[in-house]
Amino acid sequence: MSKKQDKIIQFRPKRKRLVVGILIALLLILLVILFTGFHIDRIEVTGNQYYSEEQIKDFVLSDGYIDNTILLMLRNKVHPVEDIPFIAKLDIEYVNAHEVVVTVYEMVMAGCIEYMNEYVYFDQDGYVLEISPNKLNDVPCITGMTFSRMELHEKLPIDDTDRFKMILKLTQLINKYALQIDSIRFTVENEIVLGYQSIKIELGDGSDLEEQLIDLDQILAGLEGKKGTLDMRDFDSTSGKASFKEKK
């Protein structure tokens, strides 16, 4: 072997060690930058209604929380925060090195039914979204019905097809007109009675729901603070007036 070849063989291992050393140094520098330059100073929460901003932050900051914007986003991609009652999904977005935005996508609940000391929440198609011991204030609760079972992600077990359609239509209209209804009750005469604060709203058999509910928000605004019964069974949509019997 010539001296020239011997020098080349000796040089290659040195160059290889030098390259490896540079790569390790660069990796260490990147790790230092990653762990010191991307700590989280601010978490902005949007889209939340059922939970407060602090509660959403607690969900994000629990279960192996990493105080780093990049690593938090990566962890959320692999192991997103799940199984939070009334929440379909949490999205975490990068704003800058020290800030992330958490967008809350809540389940759209049409109503709930009290069942075995719990509340069964369903969507506008009648599918059960959540079963919880907690009652949400802005979701109307249906009473006057009995059930033998309830299954998550299945349709409400209502054998009466007409009653089922009536419930869905009623809850859809309540959401459509953004009505703040507290309760929905079916009487033994199969009539519908809504509850709003201290006012009982009688709708009759539900044959004119669209006409009755389209002006209900405006009517209730004129009765704010009062107690009594609003009889809309013979509601005149032309005049927009309904009979109200105040409770003394």
C-alpha cells in the first residue's frame, strides 16, 4: 500500500468522526432551542360554551402535558384530548413560539331526557350523544315519557313514530329560532307544554308548531319577569297575539 493510500484511509475515519460530531452538536443546539425557546406563555380558548376557559385549559394541560408549543401540538396529533363530555373535538393551533389557540368543537345537542337519575342528550336526528349526571342549563329537558333502556350513539328508543317525529321537529324549531326553553313536557292528553323561567307555555297537540314558535321569542320578551300560563293552543299568527293568564 502506498503512502498516499494510507493517508486517505486515515483521513476518512477522522472526517467521519468530525461529521458525526457536527451533527450531534447541531442536534443538541436544536434541542436547546426547542426546549428553551418554545415554552407556552398563553393559551387562547375559542368556541367554548359548556365549559369555562379555565376548564378547557385544565383538559389540555392534564395527562402528560408538555410546556412547549411544538411538542404540545405534536402530542395532540398523536394522542388528542378525548372523551370530554359534550365536546366532539379540541383543535390546538400554533400561533407563535409562546402561544397556541385551542378551538373547542362542542356537540350540538337538541335536547335531553331524564333517565335513571341521569340526563340523556340527543342531537337533532334523535341520536344519543352523551349520558351525564349533569344538567346543562341551555338544553331543554323532556319529561312525561318512560324508557326501558338508553344506549350511547343509538337513536332514542321511542316506539311511537309520531311522538318521535314530534320531538325532533320541536327541538329543531327551538334551535332554529334560538328559543331559551327550559323544559318540554308531554301531558297524559298527549299535549305539549313548554317551560320558560316561571312561564308555562301550552302548545296543544303540536299541529301548528311552526306558527306557534316563530313569534314565541318576541312574545316571551314582552312577558319578561312575569309568572303564569301562556296559552298558544288557539294562537292567531295573523295578529301575533296569545292569551296569557298571569299568576299572582
